[in-house]
Amino acid sequence: MKKYLLFDLDGTLTDPKEGITASVQYALKAMGIEEPDLEKLTPFIGPPLKDSFMEFYHMDEEQAGQAVLKYRERFETKGLYENKLYDGIPQMLRPLKEKGMHLAVASSKPTVFVERILKHFHIDQYFEAVVGSELDGRRVNKDEVVQETLNRLFGEHPVEPDQVYMIGDRKFDIEGARALGIESVGVAYGYGGMEELKAAKADYIVRSVEELKKFLLRGTEEKTDEKSKRSVMLQRMWLMLYSFLMFILVRNVVQYALSLLFKYVGESFTGPVADFFVVKNADGALESFTGNAATIIAALSYVGSGLAIMGNAKLLLTKTAEDMRLAHLKPEPKKNYVLLGAAAVGAVIGFNLLFDVTGFISKSDAYQAVAAQQYSGDLWIHLICYGIITPIAEELLFRGIIYGYMRRFMNVRTALVISSALFGLYHMNPIQGVYGFLIGCLMAYAYEYFGSFYMPVSVHIISNVISSLLSYTAIALTGFVSWPVCILFLIVAAGSLYQLAKQKKVF
């Protein structure tokens, strides 16, 4: 939430189409130019009038100045009131003011006209500063208007660019904001449109007044009373617990059912079919499942558990996406996806090597038992199960449901830590528990940073695939497992995360 909001007037707060186009038509006629189609004159809405007359009708500076005077001749008596507020503007300005935000108007229209329009629509009381151009031609460029508005808002105090939004519908608003180092919010419901705002590289783009209101007010919602808050929190905790128990129950039931089925196949058949599923002793009795059979059982059990919680996960993912969307209107540059990928690869390899070079892996009987079971089958079957199916199912539960619920009744940082700790405990052994917590933090951070559920799923897949490849290859014999290599990859991870954090604050 930013505290200082600079609004353009035409195409942002009001729709001035009729008054401006008719006044331009009047000015053109006075200059000997007949223009019967008012639609052709809509590009005059937003930029400085003099520039528009010179650009669109090839007038020289003197002629354009005369046209501006003729325009004002009609506009100040009639065109000024051929105007209307966009639906929802007063309903947006009122709560913004009540929340203690500092509102101002920064328009290329002459200040005297801006003030009269605001008073005409009874919204002048919401603005601490009203700045436009001067009738003598001074301060017509948007960056000059924005600079003067900031000077009036901040007074003798230093200007805080990171606390300001410039809100407007044309590229001139976006360019003016960028010139002063402040973020811009483009409104696509005005006269610039989505394509112009994207081309101008607006930091954020909204499609309606209602969406603009939600964007500017995000994070200021009223607190509910303690009793209601406690009731909602308990309900969400129960839904989290229910989803977790359902996930575990269905996974175990499917595992048990498939174990009985595979055991029956192994005992009933001989030859390649039986050999694929079970290992028999010298007497022909079933001794254990093969690595491939155990992996297939695990894969199908995760499919079952994922389907069991899909309904709740889908509902919550939709709600979380709605919550996050207004904080992610600004498109992420491609380099940020590369940085996340580098952070994921660096963290996965770095942590795996760290546990190896410190000897924790070789000393952990619990981890060795899990690894012996998981890594005993064919690599391609393992990658399908643990590299694709398992990450999707576990992300539906831990980031989709558990983190999704937690972030709704506690701050994001706390939700990230607790949900990641639960993800670590879920693995039931110290090595995977610590690793799960660390990678879980990265996955939740990716979710919050990019606002897309695909990002934690992608990080999880990268994590499991790389861990599998490290375990299935003879990489330990190559000298790769060493302190220098471990430190190098951890530095890559830390550096990538640092670069991401520099560009955008998540917490």
C-alpha cells in the first residue's frame, strides 16, 4: 500500500469526451478546418492541446496557440460541463481518504479548469493538491506537472518516490511518472487503452474503477472482531487438518490395496510378469516388491491422494489467485524466471552436497532406508513418480491448501515458515525434514513472488529431478561432492534470491 496517490483527470476520474471533442471541433472550424467526425478527435484527450494541434493538423506553433485559445473559448463556458464521472469514482475516493492516504490531481489541463470540474462533481474535498498546466503555456509537460504535485504534497519534507503512485490512462502519465522515478498505474478503461499502456511500460494496469479501488486499498481491510476472527481461524485450521488427514488416509489406503494386488500378481504368475512386480527367494516365496513395483505403488497412491483433496485445493487456489492478482498486475521480466531457476538449481545441488560432505547422509539410518526404497527402480519410472506426480500432489496440499489457508489469517512470513516446517516434518526423517523445510521456504517464496501456483510446482519438480539424478549417477566418484562445489552452488542460490529481493519486496 502506498500513501501518496496522484490521479490524472481526463480518462481517469472523468470521461470528458463530449466536451473536449466538441471544443476541438469548434477550434478547428475557427481555423478553417471542418471536422464533422468527433470520434477522430478523441486522441486530443490526455496530451497537451498545443502539441495535439501541431501533431494531428500540422499547425505551426503560432497557429496551434491560436487554436488553443479558440478551444478554451468554448470549453470554459460549455465544454467544461459536457463531462461525467466514471462509475464508482466517489466510492473509491472516499475510503482512500478515510484510510489516511494523500490524494492529488496531476493533469495537463489548466489548473483553473481542473478545480472547477472537481467542484462541479463534488469530489474536490478528497484532494490535498490540484495541479495542472498554466493558461500562459507553462507547465504543460506531464513530468513538470508531476514534479509540482510532489512538491506540494511533501512540502518541506523529502519526497518519497517509493510511496507514490501516478494513476492515468495515457502514455504521457506513464512517462511522466517514470521521469520522476515513481511507479505508474495505467487505467485501461480510459482513452489510452491496454496496448498503449503496455507499450509505455506501465508498472501496473487495471481494467476498471472497481479493480483500481481494490488495488489501491489492498492490505487495508478492516479487522473483524476477535470472536469472528477466532471462529474463522478455527474453521480454516480444521479444513487444513481435514485435507492433510484425507491426503495421508487415501495415500495409505491406495498403497495397501495396490500392495495386495501386486502380491497377488506375484504369487499367481511366473516369468517376466512376476519378476517385474516381486522378488522371490530360492524357495519361490515372495520376499519383497521390486523397486519398480514399489515406485508404481507410490505414484498411484499420490495420484489418489491428490484427487482426494483436489476439490478443496481448486477452491483455495482460485481464492489465493484472486488475492495475489492485484499485487501482480505488473508483468514479471523474463530475467526473474531465470533467477528463480538459478536459485532452485543452486539450492537443490548446494543442500544435497552439504548433507553429503558433512556426513549426515551416511550417518542417517532413516534416510538410508528411505533412499534404498525410492532409488531401487528404473530411473525413468522414478522420475515420473517422484519427479512429476509427487511434486504436483504435495504442492496441492502444502502450498495450495496449507499455505493458502495460513496466509489468510496470519502474515505471509509466518505462514511461509510454518507451512514449510510442516512440509519438513511430513517427511519423517531428519535429513529430508531439514531439506524439505529449506526447499519449502523457497517454494512458498516463489508462489508469493510470482503469484502463480505453477512456480512452486516447478521448483518442486526441479528439486526432485535433480536430487534423483544426483542419487542415480556415480557423481560421488567424480570429485563433484566437495566443499568448494557445495559453496559455489549455495552462493549461486543466495545471489539469485538477493537479486530477486532487490527488485521486489514480498514481505
